[in-house]
Amino acid sequence: MDRDGFRLTEAHGLKWHTVSPTVRRGFCVECGSSVLFDEAPSAKMSICAGTLESPTGIREKAHIYLGSKGDYYDITPGLVEYDTFPGK
């Protein structure tokens, strides 16, 4: 999603883990689920689709990090493919 469009309305239970000087991940402190992935200075950030209420109306647009994907992941034909995160 566009970073500029992101507004966190409730931070209760959200814990940030700094992975590197430019990357942080947001987790639920109660269940440990991954919620957010934020990599500066990208204009985009990732929110885990499982955290959204249905119906979401979202659809797959691209596959990212294909350069390090496991052999157990299936790739949907016709989607845009990136070896890393778009914008790197």
C-alpha cells in the first residue's frame, strides 16, 4: 500500500521489531502474527492481508522477492514478478 495512505488508528497490541536501519516489522504482541512490513525509504509498505476484515476487495498484483523464494511456492501466471521489493 502507499505509505502516504496509511493511518494507524489503534496501536494497542502492536509491537515494532527493527530488523535493520531501514526495515521494521509490526507484530501482534498477543498472538505473534505478522501485521506490517515497513522498509524505508520506499513509498510503499506491506500490510498482511489476513489482518483485514472481509470483504477486502483486494487481489494479487505481483509476486515479490522471487530471487529468494522457496521451491514450495507456486507462482500465479500473468502477475508481475520482482526479484526483490519494487523500488529497490
